[in-house]
Amino acid sequence: MKKILVIGAVGQIGTELTMELRNLHGGDNVIASDIKLSDCEKLNVSGPFETLDIMDKNAIVALIKKHNINTIVDLAAILSATGEKNPTLAWNVNINGFINVLQIAVEYKIQQVFIPSSIAVFGPGTPLDSAPQETVLKPTTMYGITKVAGELLGDYYVKKYNLDVRGLRYPGIISNETLPGGGTTDYAVDIYYSAIKYGKYTCFVKEDTRLPMMYMPDCLKASLDLMNADFSKLVHHGDFNVGAMSFSVKEQAENIKKYIPNFTIEYKPDYRQDIADSWPNSVDDSAARNEWGWKPSYDLDAMTQDMLKVIGEKHKLGLV
Ligand code: NAD
Ligand code: AKB
């Protein structure tokens, strides 16, 4: 039986991945933890919560012992935009925190460690279209540097200690449960909330900015599919490209206009433009497709319809 500790469970992905894991393994078998508390009622009532700083190795060990943990999902992170404001914090949380997890995993015979990477591993020198699985990785953000280092660390622990470490390079994740936590791709989420609430949006990147994106149901599916894949059949471990869709802000705005004809958008690019410009337009995810059968379900139009429906209902109830 799996006993899972999710670190960083209160974030955009953690909130939904924790609930999905609880549906599959039982609420009491999935321990949510984070440095901050959640205001998501569904997360708070569906299973145990522990306050945890991933930098505190002793506190992680105490939770492993208290709950007989055999699986760790490390979602604690400082994302790209926040990371540029505090690069040292990004290094500490994303790398020193992860090393704590890896060392503890070896010592306490943890069966699996899952940690996401990101399209932020790419940078100048990476082909812009269909960025290959194996390519130049020279990110220009501290966040990207930590993600490349994290992938290498994961692979090192697989090879040296035979530890089961898995991860995938999420594109920008779009969702409607918990707001994104300080990334560059946050605009692709904010635009839907703003369209519903105000009928207009001011975007912090230019209209022709095109990035790989994925809707949360596909993100959850990719994460669970990789967690459940046969480890002995994996050639890659911590660095799978996963694609779903790729669109410019202009195309996303046009798509929203199909359903909210009066929606307007203006562009005021800030420091996040440079970060977005350093990432590719799309990724080649054939390794994920071949090694564990990855296949996304949502395209831009299906996602837009669902986002507008869910956020629209929340808006009517005064929740957003
Ligand atoms: P998020 O910022 O929404 O959540 C991160 C969580 O980590 C937050 O709840 C935060 O409180 C917690 N945290 C920060 N410092 C901590 C610490 N010291 N100890 C414990 N918890 C701490 O991020 P997310 O979008 O949910 O990202 C989850 C993972 O997915 C990260 O590894 C991120 O790099 C990766 N990822 C996310 C996206 C995306 O678009 N959301 C894309 C690519 C990769
Ligand atoms: C960010 O923009 O920092 C994240 C990511 C793509 O890793 N959403």
C-alpha cells in the first residue's frame, strides 16, 4: 500500500494532484504538507495536513516515521518569476530541499520519488519548435538552472543508489482550482479570470508570445501515468518532455472572444517577456509517448470552454 507525502501540496498543482492521489489511494494514505496553510476546503477536509519546510531535514524525517511514508511527491518550488526576484531562495528550495528528499529517500528506503521539471530547462540554443528530448540545456533563469540541476540529481540517484526517481518537464499549466504561484506562464491562467470578471485583460507578455501549455486534467493524467509506469522499462527518468498544446497570447484571446465577444486585451510586457522568449514554442514528447504511452486530451478550444464554464460558475457564486 502506498503512503504518500506530498511536499508543496498547497500550490497550483499540489492542491489538485493531492486530491487525485487521495481519490486513488484513500485520504489517510496521502499526507499533504506545505510551508503555508491551504484555503482550499476540499484539500483540507480530504486527508491529513502537516506544516513542513522542505529545508528542514529533521522535520521531513519525523513525518516519514510518523506516517510510515514510502513515496514522496516533491512539488515545493519557487517558480520562474519569483525566482528572478529571489534567486538564492529558488536555489535553496528547489535544490537544497530536493537533496534533503533524495538523501532521506535512500536512508529510509523510500520506494518512489516524484518531482516535476519544467520547460524552463530550455534556453538559448534549444530549437524553438518541437524542442527535442535531448538538446542544449542552457537556461537563463535561476529557476531553469535549478530544474536542470534537479533532473541531473534525480538521474544521479537512480544510477548510484538505484532509487526510483521520476519527473517530467511540465509546460505552463492552466487550471481553475488554485491560482498559479509566481511563474511566467501565469498570464495564460489570469486571462480567463480577467475575461470573466472584467471582460478585459492586460497581459505582461507580447501578443505573439507562443509557449507550450497544458490543461490541468492532462497534467494530472501525465503525472499519474508516469508514477504508475514500469520503472524497469524507463530509459529516461526525471526529464520527460510532455506536450499538449502550443498557442500565442493572441490566439488564446481570439479563442476567448468566440465565447465572450466583447473581450478585449492590451499588452504591457515586463521582465517576464525575456523569460518567455528564452523558452521554446513547443516540445517533442515522443520519449514520453514511447516509454509510458503519453497522450494528451485537451486542445485550446476544449480547455477554453471548460475554464470559462468553471470560472463563470464560481464568479456567479461570488467565489472569484
Ligand atoms: P506553486 O508555486 O503553485 O506551489 C509550490 C508550493 O511549494 C507552494 O504551495 C509553496 O508554499 C510551497 N513551498 C515553497 N517553499 C516551500 C518550502 N520551503 N517548504 C515546503 N513547501 C514550500 O507551484 P506549482 O505550479 O504547483 O508547481 C509544482 C511543481 O511543478 C514545481 O516543481 C514546479 O517547478 C513544477 N512546474 C509547474 C508548472 C506550472 O505551470 N504550474 C510548470 C512547470 C513545472
Ligand atoms: C513558470 O512559468 O515558471 C512555470 C513553468 C513553466 O515552469 N509555470
